[in-house]
Amino acid sequence: MKELLIAIAQGLVEDPSAVRVDVDEPTEDGTVVYHLHVAESDMGRVIGKQGRIAKAIRVVMRSAATRNNTKVAVEID
């Protein structure tokens, strides 16, 4: 899952080396939180107009997690 998020983010940004993902331990309800970090100049590319790209990233990650019977949340830091 972490690799999927990194691959998606690196395809969107100008500085792929600055992409970093931190993973939190599962919460009480079993949700794993992924924290996506990108360069300050690439924040707009990852969030998109009105948050459309960020929403699409979250949809893809939730779909992949459903196949593994897990719950995920993506936060863009």
C-alpha cells in the first residue's frame, strides 16, 4: 500500500525524491493512516483544484485496501 501511494505521488510531482510516506499503527477500528509528505512547491499538484486530485488518491487507496480487507486513510502533510 505504501509503495502504491509513493508511485502515485511521484508521478504527480516535479521533485519525486522529496516524496515520503509515514505509516501510523492501526487505530482502534483497524484504520491505517498514511501521511504523504511532498515538497512545498508540489503541494498544489498533489491537492489539485478544489482537492480533486487528493480525493482521487484517497479513492484509489481505499479501493486497494478493500481488496486486502483493510481500512486506510490518507493525509497530505
